[in-house]
Amino acid sequence: MKNHKDNTVSTLGMWLFLLSEILLFGGLFIICSVYRYNHSRIFHLAAESLNRPLGALNTLILLTSSLTMALSIFFLKNRRSERSLFFLFLTIFLGLFFLSNKYFEWASKVHHGVYPNAPVLLERERGEVLFYGLYYSMTGLHGLHVLVGIGLLSVMFVSVLRGKIDHERILPLKNTGLYWHLVDIIWIFLFPLFYLIT
Amino acid sequence: MAGFYEDEGRLRGILGWIFSTDHKRIGLLYLFAILFFYAIGVLLGFLMRLELMAPGPTIMRPQTYNAIFTLHGVIMIFLFVIPGIPSIFGNFFLPIQIGATDVAFPRLNLLSWWIYMIGAVLAVLSLFTGGGPVDTGWTFYVPYSLRTSVNVPLAVFAVFILGFSSILTGINFVTTTHQLRAPGMTWFRLPLFVWAVYATAWIQVLVTPVIGITLLLTLMERLVGVGIFDPAKGGDPLLYQHLFWIYSHPAVYIMILPAMGVISEIIPVFARRTIFGYKAMAFSILAIAVVGSFVWGHHMFVSGQSDLASIIFSLLTFLVAVPSGVKVFNWVSTLYKGSIEVTPPLLFALTFIFLFSIGGLTGLFQGALATDVHLHDTYWVVGHFHYVIFGGTGFALFGALHYWFPKMFGRMYHKKIPYFAWALLFVGFNTLYFPMLILGWQGMPRRYFDYLPQFHSLQFVSTIGSWILIGGLILMFGNLIHSLFRGEKAEGNPWGGATLEWQIPSPPPKENFVETPQVERGPYEFR
């Protein structure tokens, strides 16, 4: 009974935290929609220049990682910690894969002189400066969240390995899963916003 | 002192406090930290008033003055008023009032205090590093905050960190209120202080992230120049103002709602009557919290937002006056035919109603579109704000201190002195701030270092007021500090309160209750 109560308490706290995360990104989404409205043509042109296949691949990677995350929780619930560890490892791997793709995407943009405050960028139209300002801010903040997620997942991995987290004390893993799904969902909104809507 | 003071855990001495997860100890940690910063804020305000005593440079140069009014704002708002009542009294009394042994996440609670302290240290550090103290005003408005050479990045980062502390406290209090209520403690048996802190906690969770991202973007603007708020690169400064006030207006309700909760606790106890219209009180708290989150545009009537937006924001602003009026009406009705005992806490509570009413009514002048054009950015706004926040939240905090002092410390203060202190505070307060309303009406702009000769006499009167006010503060806190060591032992229930915190010894034992209380009546049913 006590344990059940603790679970509800901790899950509620986690959901509130996620709500505050959504509002953190919410501010950026508001700014993005205002500037898109003000500079719709230039946003359209700028979006064309982003690497769409790479973005799609990253979407696929994060979606898959959400599946592996859920599977990891599922197997730990069913007392199969080895499989759980395998899927946890896979999730971490996919997260790193996502970040490395992001790195190459950013690097190629930077290579072309498109980065905040870059002389090349500042000579272009205002809307494009804003588009890339938002692009770097939003994918950057999201990337930071992926990085934190990978850190959390690694802690979970060690904890499951050492038996500190098992089918009875599964809550930290579940909460990490919730966080990971949030990171995934935010990307699902970021991807069409920057790559698809033109 | 006994109770939770004596219970030594793993760590002893000061470490037993700064690493304690006991909500009562954390509440007291906040109390001392917050009052320390309050003292600094008062000192800065005193220096400002001294400078304004006569036209022209009196004791400082303009740049110093700009830094001081910024610092006064940042410290008072982010380090004193916003965390003030929820972090001190919310931490100490929310769990006890709902019959719980602690908050839902005690370790997170301790973390919040540490984050608060780190944010505070960074804010202080920003004074002595980089380009020196910030001179932007507490609002950090772009584009000036992007251009000025002073240490904006660190100050902005400090406020960002403080926001984290606020969010975590909010998450803790919402969860605690939902999950840890004692058997029989139904929603409509909650003390109104709990309702107020609960509603405040929701605002903290929902709007603090918005200023978080705004400040983060300002920081990025300074460090790498992303261009989102920089008009030179196509960014829109008005958007900054929107995002800033989406947080900072509800933040005003973070400041005032817990204060209203305190008043709703004090008045029934000293009128010996149940609160008039309990449900109306609870729902008006929620109404203020909800409607208050949609009025931010009234800070921007002259910033160039659309007329339609201004009209809607003005309407919503007037709407907030309705639940606020309900509360004032119900407090006064509670007193009607009550057996009133004018103790120091009640005196402060009554003063709250008086000063808050002036503050609230002067707010309506600014909420009206036409008059705001005249009043915007004048001393009127400064006067209004101080009537609401100092006259409201400040006096409620003094009331809360005098109300819960015997419970928190197990000692009673000298009961005569607070009346004298109150008289000084009341006279000083009105002498200090009422002239500001007139000055603003006459056209004195706020934040100015110098002024025209015709404003001299009222500015002078205002400065005299600041001296009287500070005299009152010294007398009041002097009495409380003295009583901390020399006061008589307090009983468990010196005021005859009916809420749960008065049913346990003073100071409370470590686990608050010997056995989980069974709640069978409302919070203001006196026997």
C-alpha cells in the first residue's frame, strides 16, 4: 500500500516536471510561429535548404528509441533484466546516433558559414537570420535534452546492472522513460516545423 | 527549545541544518536567507530615497543610481517576494496543515534551497565581475540589455537558476497537496493558506519555464548573437516583452496569493468566527490564478501592441478585480459581529486589507487604456506596485511572522512592542509611497536620477517616510530577534486556532504528529 502510494506521488511529480518542460519549449514555439507569420516566404525558402533525409532519419531513430525504451521497461517488469539491459543499451546507442547525425548536420551548415552572428548569414535577409537563430536555438535545446536523457539512461543502465532497480523498484526507470518519450515528442514537432512545412 | 530543533540526525551543528530534508528546517533556512536579502534590498531602497531627497546628484552618480534601482528590483522580486511566503511558511506549514509528516519530495525540497542559494550567490557575483552591476532595471528589456556593457549575462543566468528553484518548489507543493492529505482532509476542509499556496504552486510550475526560455535566449543573444530578440538582426523586442510578462505578470500573483492565504488564516482566528464564504474564497483564489495568467499585455499598452489586444487585456485586467473584491468583501464580512481581538497578527492583516485595497484600486487606473497613457512609466506605477506588494505581501509576511512565530520557535515575542513598530511602519509606509502616487499623477517619470524643482517637496516627504519605515522595521525585527532568545515559552495553541498546526506542541516534533490525525471538521470551526 505504502509502495503504491509512493509510486503515485513520484509519477505525479514527474508529470508536473514534464509539463514545465513543455512550457519551456512552448515559449520557443510561440516565437517560431510569430516569425514564421512575419517572414513566411523566407522561412519557406530557408526550410528547403535543410537536409530533409537526415532529419527524417533522425526522426526514425528517435521513434525507434522510444520503442526500445518501452521494451526495456516491459522486460524489467517481467523480471527479465538481461533483455531490459539490452534494450536500454540500444536506446542509449540510438540517442548517441541521433546526436552524431545532428553534429554532422550542424557542421555542414557551419561549414557553409551559416551559424549565429556569422558574417555570411548577417548579409542575407532578416527572416533567414531569424530562421537559423530559431533552428540553432530549438534543435540545440532539444539536443541538450537528448544529452541529459542519455546521461539518465546510463545511470539507469548501471542501476539495473547492479540490481538497484528491478521489477519491484522500477519507478526510476519508468520516469526516465517518460522523460525520454517527451524528448521524442518534442522532436516530432520540431521535425515538421523546420524540415517539412514549406 | 525542543521539538524538531533537538532531534539531531546524522550530521551535527550547521551541517544538520543545511543538509536536512526536514521541511521545517528548510523553511527556517529560507526564512533567514530571505530576510538577509530583504535587509540588503531595504538598504538599497534607502540609498535611492536618500539620493532623491534633493534635485541633482546628492550622494551618488547616475550610473550608480541605475545599478542600485536595478539591484533593488532584482533582489526584492526574485530573492525576497517571489520565494517569500511560499518558501518560508509554505514549507513549514503546508505539510502540517494537511496532516502530513513532510512534503512529497523532501530531498528535492532541500535541492530547491541550494539552487536558490546558488542563484543568489551568482546574482551577487554579477556585481563584481564582467562589466559591473546591471543597470537595465529588473525587467532586462531588450535591446538595451543586449547593448549595455555591464554584466547582464551573469545576472540573467542567476535569475534563470532561481527559476529552477521556484519550479521545483511548485512541483513539490502541488504533489504534496494532492497526495499527502491526512484521512478526512477533504479539499473543502483545507485551510485557505493551503489553497493559496497550492494555486501559487501551479502558477510557478506553468509560467516560470516561459521566463526561463526568455532569459536563456537573452543569454544566447549576449553570448553568440542568435538574433531572436535583436532588432538589428530582425528580432522583435516586443516579443521579448510579451514573453517576459507572460511570466512576470502571473509572478505578481505568485507574490500576492500566498499573502491572501495568510490573511485568510489570521482573520478567522482573531474574530473567532468561521471564514465568510469558504468556497467563494477557495474558488476566487483559483480564479485569480487563472485569469491573472492572461492579463500580461496590460504592461504593454504603450509599447505598440495592437489596439484590439490592448482592449482584450484591459477587459481581462478589470475581470481580476472581481475575485479580488470577493476576497476583500469576505474578510470584512468575517469580522462582522465577530469577537475581535486586535493582536499584532490581526493588526498586520487589517493593514493588509487597507493597503492592498489602495494598491488594487490604483491598479484599475492603469488598467484603463486612456488613463494608462498618462500614468505609464511614472511614479504612479511605483506607488501602486509598492502598495500591492509591500503593503500587501510585505505586511502579510509580517503578519505571518507574528502569527506563526510561537509555533515555529516555541517562544512568544514581547506583545506590546509590535504595536509601536506597526505604528511606525504604517505611518512610514504611507509617507513614503503616497507622495509617489501624486508625483506620478503630476508627471514624474520613474527610474529617473534627477527631477524638476516642482517635484522637490514631495520627493523630500517621501524620503522622510523611508526613514520612519526603516525605524519600524528595526523595532519589529529587533523585538522578534530578541524574543528568539529571551521570549517566554509559548504554548501549543496560544491563539486558539483550529487548524492542525495549533493542535501539536510548539515547536512541532520532528515527525509533526504522534499519530496521523483524523480530520473531522473544517479549518475554522472554533469550539
